[in-house]
Amino acid sequence: MFNTKYLKKLIVIGLLLVSTQVLAKSTSIRTGQMNGLWAASTPLNQLALAGNYPFEHCFKQAAQKTDIPVEILLALARGESNFNATAKSKSNAYGVMQILWPSTARHLGVTSLASLLKPCTNIDAGARYLKEMLSRYNGNLHLAMAAYNYGPGRIKQSMSSVGMPNGAIWYSQYIYDHYQSIVKRQVRNTQSQSPDNNGWHYQPNNQRVLLTFNQAYRAKGFTDYIKQKNPALKIEWFKTSLAQYQVVLRYDNQKELDNSRYQLKKQGFKI
């Protein structure tokens, strides 16, 4: 828990960071930054993802069927539900890939809620829906991601980032951040000679929730502030099914957790 002596200080600094940096970033994003980031990241998808992750065979089947790199599908699932097969949002989106029931599910040929909650069915549906969006937007991942979240009716094919809803731009960036987290870890571990570093691993028990926010920009601002002070810390943020946003510390082993605790303690944060 927070040392209350520093709680207000950290939150205020985090929010100040949002007001000065996030708003500046949003301006550059509106000029097409996310288009460029997604386009530039595409060659990295040639990596053969090693390691272990939930519902591995489901993701591999969906990736093969749709010809979408598995890293992108994993990033989408990680951002949408953090691989929670029973997740349900306030807008009636269900499962790993958060498919809307009944409209989007039935559009994709899933006719029962019980079927939609099956992990492989849900992942397949999410992959096919993203594939549909990619076809609609001529392979533009930024627009496809925006439409996955906001719906194709609200994202025009010719739309530039200038005319796109702020929430849609935010969502594309949010999924991109998860994608980068997966790919960077995969690249680092592929290049490592250590037998323990053999790919990207999902370790749901190796994480601690630091704070929960009601606004996405606050979670991002706080995360950016902590990472700016301690770049080596594995601090990430996720949206939850309750329309909240959790800042999470991840670690691979007890030694890394102990070191992370020490680094955070110097900022008045105890876990």
C-alpha cells in the first residue's frame, strides 16, 4: 500500500504529467502518428512467438486461419480482457476478445452466449472480426483497431486521425502498447543465451495491482511517471470489465520482485 506521506504527491505529479505530456502526444497522434507506428511495427511480426500463453492452440489456429500475426491477436486479447475468458463489460462484451452480444457475435455466426464464452470460439470470432476490419480499411491496422473498438459505422474508410474520435485513437495506442510489450520481450529473450529466457511468457500470478483509476488518462499518466523514474520496472496498465483501469507491476521471479519493491519504496510506495 502507499505510504500516505507520498500518495498525494505521486498522484498530483502523475496528473501534471498527463496535462503536459499526454495532451502534447495526442496532437502528434492526430497527425497520423499511430498510422506510422503500426505500419513500422509490421515487419516485427515475422517473429515466431515462443514461450507460453493462455489458450495457445486457439490463438495459433485463429492466426493461421486469418493470416493475422499471433502477436497482434495476443495484444488485442491482453488489452481487452487480460486473457480472462469470463470477462463481461458494461456494454455486454464477452470473453477473451470482448465480443459484443448479441449484435457482433451473431454477425460473426456465434448464435449462443454459451458458445461465445468458449475461449477458442471467442478468439476465433475476435480474429475474424479484426480480419474483416483490416479488409474494410485496406490493411490499415490503426483504423482497423479503432473500428474493432468503436464500430465500423463510426470510423470512415477515408478518415484521417484528425477526424477520428479521441477514444478511438486512444484505443489503437493502448493495443499498440500491449503489442510492443509482447514483441520487445520476445526480441530480448530470443537474443538472450539464457535457457530461462526462451520467449514471451504470461504469468498471471506474477503481478501486483498498484492502483486502480476511473479514468484511462490517469492510469497512463501515473504509469508513465513511475516508468520515467524507474525505466527497468515492468509497470503496465489495463482496462477492466468494470470500466476501471489498473496499474500493475509485473515480475518474473522473487529476485525481480524484491528489487522492484526496493525501487518503489524509494518513491514511498510499498507493496
